[in-house]
Amino acid sequence: MRWIAPFVLLAIFFLLVRRQVFTWPYYYDEADYMYAASLGLHANYADAPAQSLFDFVRIGMSKGKGAVERAEMSREIRRSDDVNFYRHWHGPLYFYWLLALAPFHLSEPATRSWSYAFPVLTFLFIYAGSLWLLPGREGILAGILGGAFYLWSYATIRTNEIAPHELFASCYIVALLFLMKWRSTGAARYWNAALVASAGAFCTLEVAFVLVAVLLVCAALATKLTDWRWMGKSALLFVGSVLMLWPGAVLKLSFLKAYLFMAYLALYRPSPWGRVSVLETWRLRFTHSPVECLLVAGAVLAYFLFCDRPTRRALFPVLLYASLMLLVVLRVATDTPRYMLPFLPAFHLFAGLVFASILKGWKPLPQAVAASAVCLLVLWNAAAQIAAHPILPAPRLHAELVKLGERHPEGKKLLVPQDDLPMIHYYFPGANLWGYVDEQEKTAWLTRERFDVVLQASGSE
């Protein structure tokens, strides 16, 4: 059962995702990410070309407030091939993956299909980590339950966009597993491994500062913060790992751009991630995975009511990370499932470990029935949501690219909807693109500039 279970869980996962891959052209974030990868290894590793931190702040302060000024700033940065901009200020670790895929010249669906390599990897970490942390049957139960929660989650199944969030989940799950092992054994090698995994997360998404905070809290609880030699070695290992993976973060302070950009979005862009409210975001997340949400909530409640003190101590880092990350992204308003990945897989790992600790004292038959019931509920939720939200084609995007290709836009001046601009830029990098957000802004541009082609929001000319 120990080695059969992961194959069964993975087989069901592949059945669930077999028709979930998006088939349309690279759009919006995806197009920018693919263009960033096309700039090459040196550009992403060394953050070159890119604005200096001083220029980034200066231009943002002078041109980042009004809609027209923002459009001009975006156009200038795109022309400069600023690799930080095209990565949306994220670290480069995920883009090394895209660079590894580039020689195979994969189609859009094939490239997205390979994104499922990260959920498979994260699942293997959860399953093997559970066996590593817990003895015998309890470890198997934790691996099966945590793995089923994660693999069959609607957010995991629906996230195959070109985006770094699944890789980030892999990194922080590994870091949390090593952190738990360090707290139970005190062995320095596990702490060091957690630091290296955290550096990987830091080089993937900027919200990794939550993971760093959890490491510091655990160090404080172990009274290690007063050991300056130990802290110095830890800091050097973390910074050194970041320096190896992303030297621009240290030498050019590129990581600060991400936090400054987040502050800019909070101040000047009320809905930067989508057109839904915070309340609607969380309503959609619950209705998309009601069983999953209730089971995770039940695990949190059971942690405080039924788990013994050693179990609560062991699981504390995972719950702390998941809770803090949930608070950090609480106001990120979007209907895109991938924005749940910074916190949800941690709750999946946590729920699997909690339910396993409760079931370990049960007799084999009721234990198997209870575990099977939990897995079947999660599977039913996933299947029901997939059936309720089928992947629809996007013929407008294909038609728009075909029509533009017939006009040979290279070297021409185009006014296009802002949402379509990244896609058009990726597929026609030689076009001189100007973007507009609404009809009022389009009219303002038309009174000031002359354009060879004007695309309407519907894709017509």
C-alpha cells in the first residue's frame, strides 16, 4: 500500500486534468512571461537589461499615477526589454524552467501541459515527506490524505497557465517539511535545507517573505536568535543561495522592485488582478471547492480540540505559514485559482497530517473507511467543479492574431486594448504598440497620435 497509493492518486489526477489544458494563445501574464524567457538565460540570471532601482523609483513616482502616464511608462519599459518588467518583478527561478523547455519549440497547450510537472513534484514531496516525518501507518495516512487534498484540489487542477505559482508551492512545501524535521530532531542539516528551499521560494515569488518570517519565529522559539554566530551562518547560507540562483536580487537589489511595485498597486491600482471584488473572490473560492474548504476548516478546528501537544508543536510551522500567507493575500481580488497556491497547499499538507494524527488510534477497518470517505469527498468535489466549469475555447484571440498577421504589423503603429497588448507584443514583437484601457482613453490617444491600425476591444478594426 505504501508505494501503490501514490500511483493511484496520480492516475486519478491525470484523469481529472486530461481536458483542463488551455488551448488559446499565450495571453496577458503568460505572454509577458514567455517573452521574458525569450530574452535568454543571461538576461534572467543577471537581470540585464533592466532599470536600476533608482530609475525604477524615479519613473514610478513621476509617471505612475495617471492612466496616460502609466501607458507611456509601460511602452517605454517594453521598448527597453526590461526583463524585470516582463517577469512582473518575480524572481527568475521559474523562467529557468521555461528556458529549459524552449529548445523543444512546444505549442501553447503542450507548454501548459508541462506545467503539471510541478503539482506532481509537490505531491511527491508531500507524500514522501509524510512518510519521512511520521512512523508506519500514520505516515502513509498523512501522505494519502495530504496528497489527495492537494492533487485533487480545484485550484491545482485548474492551474496550468504559464506562471510561477506552482513552483513556489513546491519550494515552500519542501522548506516546511525540513523545518518540521529540524524542530523534531534539532539536526542542523535540516535547518540548512529549509534555508536553501526558502531561498528557492524567494527567487520565485516575492511573497516568500512570509516563509522567511516563519523561519525566524521557529528560530526564536528555539532561542536561536540570541546565538549570533548561528544566525550569521544562517543569513550567509540564505543570501548565498539567493546569490547563486538570482545574483541580481543581491547585487542590483532587484527584489526590492517587487515590494515597491506591490505598494504601487495598493496605492494607485484598485483592482490590478481582476475585475471582481474581494467578497466576490472569496465567494467564488468557496463555491468552487466547498467540500475542500470545509474539510480544511475542520482540520484547523481539530488541531486545537483533538491533537495532543507534541502533534500541535510539530504542525505549528505549517499552520503559522498557511495562516500568515492567507492574511497577506486576503485582499488580492481575482477569480484566477492560481492565486490560492501561495497558501492552499500548506493547508492541504496540514489537513493530511492532522487527520492522520486523529485516525492513527483507530482500528484498521474504521480507519480505512474514514480515510476513504475523506478522499472520495475531495474527489467528488473536484469532479463536480470540473463538470460545472468546462474549459471554453477563445476563438477571438486566434482570429485577432490571424487578422493582424495578414496586416504585417511589424514596424507599424498600433493602438490596441491594454488587455490584448502583451499577447500582441509577444507574437509581433516588431510592432509599435500603444494600449488603451477604455473608450475614453482610446479617444484621447486618437486625438493626439496617428495610428496605422486601431483594434477595438472586441478585436475588430
